[in-house]
Amino acid sequence: MHRNRKPAPAVRTARLVCCALLAAATAVVGCERGSSDGADETATGPSGCPDVQARAQAAVTRAERTDIPWGGPAGGPQAVSGKTIVYVAQTMTNPGVAGAANGVREAARVIGWDVRVIDGGGTPAGIQAAMSEAVALRPSGIVIGGFDPDSTAQQAARANAQRIPLIGWHAVPEPGPSRQPDLFTNVTTRVQDVARISARWIISDSNGRAGVVLITDASIPFARNKSDLIRKELASCRGVRLLSVQNIPIPDASSRTPREISSLLSRFQDRWTHSVAINDLYFADAAPAFRAAGEKGSGPPYNIGAGDGDPSAFQRINSRQYQAATVPEPLSLQGWQIVDEFNRAFSGRPASGYTAPVHIATARNSEGATAWNPSGYREAYRKIWGK
């Protein structure tokens, strides 16, 4: 198999015996494609998926391009003055949430607005309290930063009643305006595209033969939907086995991820060739466990983050330390877009309708990088705002 660890003779013998038993059996628990339990059939078997793998390779090659020209709005209302924005963060320990907040701050300085960030701390009670505080401040606009608006339905209803526009960042699955919940717009890449390219990278990198661990946070509907889509795409290749789905809430990642990684290494050994997580931060917490187990930083397992692309992820990728790829959100751009969308709302104009393209970063195309954003967005928004 492409770049995988070579099994010991005893392991190879055991696998041959297992394959013989599987051939004689009509069904074996845990051996089905997409199973969340351990698959007995080796990922290095002869199955593969040549047609699916070829399409996956072509998609990955397109997504690795870095010469992406600005494709956002070329026009819009000039800057409205004297506005105040409150960014309610699901948790500022989530690099994506924090990165988008930093983009909002940067853009607000240019347009001349004030920004306050309130951290929900990653708990339902904390997020509700943060949202209540935000509404009580009566700002010009509120950002729903990385959490489900339905979890703060009462607070959102009060904001709607006070005609405070709400803009989401990863708040609902689809980009653009939302009626239920009532959001002026939601800023995100398309979750279908992010999930699909993450899974296709695994299919391409493994030549269609992989044993995969998927890490998600099922408490966040957006993340749960993303991991479900990843599972569906992985299942398109008969040579890919989903060994385990690990539900680790993001606020618990630092404490739980090392323990889970150690357990998975012991459980799956050579069968575990690739990992995909809904957020890059899991691999920051996984690195010590991989290192303690004697795993090489350059893999396997080869790890891809299906979202966010915080600076530490690029550092791990560039130095080949327990992460091979990420599908980064253009976090700074999205912060600027949030400010522009508010400016449109304040001016009585509709949302821009812009959605950033999906991108995949590996050591081949991110050497030295600490972030990814399409070029020209700052200049484009300054021109629109007259700044």
C-alpha cells in the first residue's frame, strides 16, 4: 500500500487467515464498509476503487491550487459609520472561531467600527449567557460565531425583535441568508465541498485502500453533518474501511484526545492508515500520544483536518509532524466578509451571496504558510467601502 507501515510477518499471516475466514462467511460484524467498529478485513487488500480513486486524485489536484483569483463582490454600499458589532464565540479555543473573530476585528478597524468579542466557553449555558449579554448591549449587529442559533433561540428572537441583524459564521449548514433561524446571512464554505474533498484526499493518498478513524463533535449540528458527509464519501470506495468514529466535544479535546489516540493505536495498529477530523485542533492534542507511541511525525496514520486551518495546522503540515493536510477555511477573508455583509444590512441592501472556494493544503503547496486566503480580498473590500 502507498506509504503504509509494513506489517510484521505474524500480522500478515493473521490477516491471511482472517481473509480466508471472511471469504467463507456471509456476514461478519464490524467488517462492513463504513462500519464504526474495527474492520477485520485489511485495508491493504486487493479491492481498491480505481475509478473513484482517479476522480478523487483529479479533484485533489484542482483543490491544491493556490493561485485563486478574487471571485467575491466587486461592488456594494460604501461604509456606514459609527457601528458596533458583538462577536459571540462558541469558544475562542476553537481556532476557526478565533480566526474568524480576528478577521472581523481587522476589517472593523479599516471600516471604522467597534468590535467586542464575548466567549461562550464551549458550554450551552456559557453560550446562552454570552448571547444574552450581547443582546443586552444593543449593538448594531451580532455575529453567531460557530454555534447553532437554535441553542439560543430566545436570545436570537429578542435580537430579531429589536431589529439587530444576526450574521452567522458556521452557524447553519448552508451559506447565505436563513429564514429559520432568522440570519441576514451565514458565512461559511459549503460543508458538502469540505467533507467531499477531505474524504477524496484520503482515497487519493491511499490509492483507494485505507483504514480510517474519523473524529467529530456530535454536539455541534454543523460538525455532525460534516462528519456524516465524510462517511458517505468514504463509503464510495470499497477499499476504504471506517475503523472508528470518535465523538470528542471540542471543549474536551485537550483532555480526551490523547487517551483516545493511545487506545486506538493499541486497538487497530497497522490497520489504521488515515485519520480525518472535523477540526484541526484534534491533531494538536493527538501529537503527544502519537509521539509517545513511537509513531513517526510523517505518518502513518496520515491525518487531515476537515476544516479551519489554523496556523498551528500549517506548521504541523510543513514540518510533517502528525498532520499531512487540512481543508482550511479562509478565516481572515470570512471575517472581512462578515463586516461587509453587516454593511449591506445597515444600508438596506441584500447579502452578497459570495461563498469562498474550497481549498486543500499539504506540504506540497503550503511550505512556510500559516494561513490560506484567496488573494485580493482586502483591496476589494476597501474599494467597496471607500476606505
